[in-house]
Amino acid sequence: MLFLLRISLILLLFSLVGYFIFLNDRNVAIGLFGNYSIHLSLWVVIFSAFAAGIFLAEIRLILFHPDRVVQRFKQRYQTFKSSRQDQLLDEYYDAFMRRDIEKVRQHYGSLKSMQYHPLRLRIHHLESKIFEMNNQQLMNAYYDLRQKFPGNLQVLIPYQKLAISLKEWALVERLSHEISDVVRFHPDSLNGFRLCAESRNDLEQCLHYEQQLLQRFKGSYFAEQILADHEKHLLRYLEQQPSRLKDLKLDYLPNAQQFRGTHFIFLSLGESHLLVQDGQYLKAANLIKKCYDSSGSPVLIDELESLYFLSGKQDKIGSLLQSITQSPNKSAYVDLVLCRVWYKENKIEDAVRQLNTIESDAGKFQAFHALKYLCAVKRQSELSICSDLLKEDELIKPQYECTQCHHTGHWSPVCPGCEQINTIQLAIRH
């Protein structure tokens, strides 16, 4: 539509010029000297006078105001140069996206010859060198730029990212300090400190920086990416330092309630350990029993078993264990743990009685068959030596396995093998 409008305007202009020529189509004689004269159309004289006026005005401007002429020329040249630079930049970025190294080098050289060599373009060109330089050459190139432009974030941030990708943690820490000196609490500096602490397995410092990032950039894509790692680090830290559970504040987490709900078994175990440290075994046992009634997790039964032997209050905690057999979440594993307790207490007859009433589902556990055999051995004194040969502790102790990587060991909220959350379950051995 705009194109058609332009064509119409041009045609209208030509029509007006033609009409003007038609109206002024008379010859005018201009005498030069003597009998010589020139016969011209009137419209040619009019247009020639107009052009001569413009020409004389320009001559006058050059003679009396040369600085204005120079300034106007410079502006036009600068406009042309900027247009050419923009064109070369577009071609450079297009070649970069196509990974055409030859054209990238050619356009970069053209821009450099035009004295257009800003730092951001140099950094961008250096990033394209990943297809030409090796690790050490890239590091040296960034080092030279860092020396030439100290404290410049345009150099420090990509240099830090390169160091992170190469796992040069000492350099990452130095660059993070330099970024922090320029802009305090810069997200890249906090993230660099976080990764350095994680590489040293310093979970306390790692959690500190992650907490700052989650608080300062709440709801952002960056915070969401950190949140998954933060959850794993938090669980691992509390597993190593259960005493810090009493100081735990999760208000900064966007999903604090969900975290408590998902990991309430782990948090309950942590509270239980704190109570045990204070000598409150019975209170810890009641807490575990209440948590089991809600979840039915077998690791809680194992915790009650350990409290039974640690506390010295076998009667009260034993009654708690027996009351769990009436729990809505009661399973065959509860009966199996009771058998294990009676066996360790050397109450063989109670263990055998419990084994005889146990549900058929217990047959899928290795400990069930081991207990049946060991109880039979204990009842025959002449074969009592066999219990040592069978390594009874290894046979009847609880075994846990990751459902993802099949790592075996003690229960943990985070698998040490694949670092997945809540994938460790009671192992089934037929």
C-alpha cells in the first residue's frame, strides 16, 4: 500500500512539472555580446535561475562559513560509516551463528580496519575462538584481556564461566572475588563461591551462598535451577550435622511447606537424634512411632530398634514396637524386626513364635530365612558354632538399595551413588 502511494505521488509530481512546461513554452532571447544571442524556453530559464541560486548560496557558505561545511561533511561521512559498520556487524554475527570461521575472521578484520574495535566485540570474537584454540590458549587470551582491562565485568564474567567449565576452582574463586569487588552480591560472584565450596565439599559455605542467591533472586529462572541442588546439599548437610536441625529455618525457600512434607521422615529422624543426644530416649521413640503411623516407612522401624538397644528402657520401647503391629501402616517388616529384636535378646522361643505367626509377605526378605535358620541353629546346642560361620549380623541387618542406580548401604534421603532424592528403599532379596 505504501509503495503504491509513493508511485502515485511521483506521477503527480511529473504531471505538475509537465503542466508547468506547457504553460511556459515560449522562447526567450538572451543577448550575449554583439549580434550573438541564445534562444531558450522560458521554463529552462526559470529552472536554470533556481539552480544557479542554490549553487551561489553553497559557494557563499563555503567562503564565509567553511567550518559549517566541514561539520556537515563529517556528519554525512559518519552516517555512512555507521551504516557500513552496522552492515558489517550484521554480517559478522550471521557468520558467527553459522559457525563460518573464515567469514567471521574476514568481517572482524574489516571492522578492525575501520577502527571499530569495542571491548564487547573483542570478547564476542574471543568466544568464537573455541573452535580454533585449545583450553590453554583460551585461558591465556582471557588472561591478557584481564591484565589490559582490570576490574572490567565484560572480561571477568566470561573468563569466570570459562574457568568454571574447565573446573579451575582456584581461578574461579579469584575471579569471583574480583567481580564481587566491582559489584557486591553480584549473582555470578555468589554462584562462583557456591561452586568452589561445593568442589571442596564445604556444604555449610555452599548452603550459605545458595541461600543468598535464593533470597536475592527469588522466583527467577536462575533461582529455580539452584533450588534442586540446594535441596540435595541441605539434606546431605543435615545428615552429617543433625545438631544443626534445631537452627534450621526454611522461610527463604519458595516451597518450604512442600520440603517439610516431602522430607518429614528425614526431619523426624534428625529430631530424634537431637533428643537422643539429650538423653530423652522415650520421647524420641514416641516421635518415631507417631511418624511411622503417618508414613509407614521401614527406616523408622529400624530407628526404633536401635533406640530399643541404646536406651536401657527396653520394656517401654518394646511395648511401642509391639503396638506398631496394630498400626494401620503395619507391614510384614514390622514382625520381622520384632523377631530380630527377640533373637538379639536371645529370646529364641519368642522369636520362633513370632516367625510362625508372621505374614507370608515376609518371605521376600533375606532376613526372614536367615532368622528361621539361625533360630533352628540356636535351639540345637551342638550346632551353635554355625552362627559364627553364617555372620548372623550381616544376614539379619536391614539392607537398603537405590531404585535408580542400585547402590546398597544405609538409608539416606540422597543416594550417594546417583544423588537422586528419596530413591533409597528397603532392599528385597529373595
